[in-house]
Amino acid sequence: MPTQDTSIRYSRTDSFGIVVAVYIVALAAGLWVAASTSAWGPLWSIVAADVVATLVVYAASLRFDNGSLYDPYWSVVPPVIALAWIGHATGDVPAVRQSVVATLVFAWGIRLTYNWARGWPGLHHEDWRYLDLYQTSPRWLISLLGIHLFPTAMVLLGCLPLLPALAWGDAHWGLLDSIALVVTAGAILIETVADEQMRAFARTKQPGDIMRSGLWAWSRHPNYLGELSFWGGLFLFGIAADGGAWWTGIGVVAMYAMFRFASIPMLDERSRQRRPGYDRYMENSSALFPQRPD
């Protein structure tokens, strides 16, 4: 297994200070680009701003030789996008939908960012998946395309339903909105419970132990199930606001493909190598969607 050079070891406090400074610069750059490209419309100006902000984080990751500087970007950017698109809203967009959707996006973003922050040891640590990917191609290229721009594109696709939900959909609050509220709030709850159960397990586990209790008894990756359900809930809000916005579902499809065919296989393969009996566990469990435990 490749290891990271830890010859320069920043304290945890210094590491968070660096991350905050980098993200402030990225936000400032993104806001400048968004203002400069406002004539492009709310979608393309945000795309341009998001790419530039990502490149700022990428440059910092090269400076500090750590792709994990990007990790909080996934949960920090959607609330910013939500606010930007509310700012582009027409007068016919129902305020109740805007308020509910924005609250859910902020609740999700704050919780996920907090979950990352409390478990991140600092800049001396880099995600093992990144270290593995660096072995396949030039490090700078993998970092740019695979660790920075790819997840930025995924988040942008996932956020597409926020456009009709927050900026132009004029349909009144209806049954589908209520279903979307239950799905999205339930997704945040699933992720929260799954993360807390895993943290409790990690404190007492022995080498080779397999998590098989709580939500993890029903799915090998309930946290990913919650994440996918969150983006699915946003899609329901999008089509509740505008029935013609079905095309925004491309984000949910892309998220499912990423989790099912990239993230989950990587985690399962790592567990197979480190946990005896994991092969049998995989044969008798569901990778993502709930399955009654044996």
C-alpha cells in the first residue's frame, strides 16, 4: 500500500487554518467569475465559477502535496450554489419551497462538513483512495481530473434540480414536494445515523472486524444510500417545481453510477484485503439498497 510522505507535519489547528484560507480564496475567485459571467445565465455562470474555485483548491493541493484539501468541497459548495440560484429567482417561485429546499441543503452540508472535520487528522494525512489512484497515472493529472474536476462535475449534476426548485419553478407546493421533503430529510437522517454507528464501531473494533449492526446490517454502505437518497430528494423537488425538469435527473443517475461502480467496489476491495470473511459477507449482503439481514 503506498504511503504519504509525512516529513512536513502540520498541526491539526494549522491544517484547518490552511483549509479555511484556501476556501476563502476559492470563494472569492468563484464570486468574481460568477459576477463577470452573469450574462451567461444562472447555470453557466455557476459552472464557470465552480470550475475556477475548484482550480484554486487544486493549486493549493499541489502546493501542500495533499489532494484531501478538496474533501470538504463536496459538502461546502451546494449551499453556495443554492444561495446563488435563489438570487436569480423570478418573482413567481414559491417562497415556501425555496425556504424548505435551502434549509435541507444547508442542513446536509453542515452535517457532512462537520463529520469530515471531526475525523480529519490534518494535512499530514491523505485519503488512501487518492494514494492508490496516484499509482495509475501522473500524480498531477490524477489529482486534477479524478480528485478535483470529476467530483466537482458530479456535484454540479446533482445540484441541477435546484435550478427549477429555487430559480424558476412556479408550481405551488404540492404532494410531490411533501414526498420530496420526507425523502430528503430521511436521507440526512440515514447518513447521520450510519456515520454515528460507524464511529461507535470504530472505537471498539478489533483488526478484521466487520460492521454488521444497525443500518449496516441492512446494507454494506448505508451512508452512500443516504447520500444517493439526498440527491434523489432534490430531484423530486425539481420536478415538483417544474414537471418539464425531468432532465435534471441525470445527476441522480450519475451519482448512482459513481457509488455503485466506483466508490463501493474500491471500499469492498479494501475490506476484502483487510478482513477475513468479507467475501462471504459480500455474498450475503446488499451493497447499497436495504436487504433483510440473515
